[in-house]
Amino acid sequence: PSFKLSYYNEYKSYLRPIRGFYQSVRMAYSMAFVTAPSVEVAKEISSTLVREKLAACVNITPGITSIYEWEGKIESDSEVLMMIKTKTSLMDELTIKVKKIHPYEVCEVISTTIDNGNNQYLEWIGKVVKLDKDEKSS
């Protein structure tokens, strides 16, 4: 309530170690969202990502409807949504892999960082997926 920004600015240097921990534990992980035309295709993509250790877990949600413009026409399709949990540092490699095996000409691969969650679950993601290049060199 009476907290002033100047107080925060004065003491934020003391918060850096905590903030760094927060970023390394939390923001090191991402959720990627990928749509697919069927559960079978989603299972194939998901299995590949988990087997190759690009994802710790993939949730497959059937029965979504996507409405979008494609080649000048408004389209409406039934699709399946995959929510993929991984390390942020693996997102480029994950995207390349999805593009290689996905049947769509332009597949959706979007992501957002995980800002908060169960620390044990986030640590599990880190243990299950492969090491990124920075972890291999240390």
C-alpha cells in the first residue's frame, strides 16, 4: 500500500540472487501448443517428442474447433491440441522436429514460458528432457 518504487529500486540489488533462482527454476521451462488433424497424428508427434527427450509430457486434447483464414478463405476444422512441456532452451529443436513430421504445410508451434507451478513437477521436466548445449558444456 505505502510501498514506493524508490524503495524497491534501492533494494532490488539484494533481490537479484532470488530473482536469478526464480528465472532459472521457473522460466527455464515452456509449454508449447501444437494442433494436429487427428488423435493418431498427435500421438505420433507426441511419442516422437517424448522418445527423443524433447518433451517431458504431452497432453492431447481432442475435439477442438479451429477457425482460421487459409489461402483467402475462412476455414473451420476439427483438430486436436497438444500441450507440450519442455525446457525453453529446447524450443527451437522441438519446433524443427515437429515441422519435419507434421502433415500440415504450415503447422502451429507456439510457446509460452511457465512462470509458476509445482517446483517438483518443473524439476521433473528438467530431469526427463535431454540436456541442452549449455548444460552439456558445464
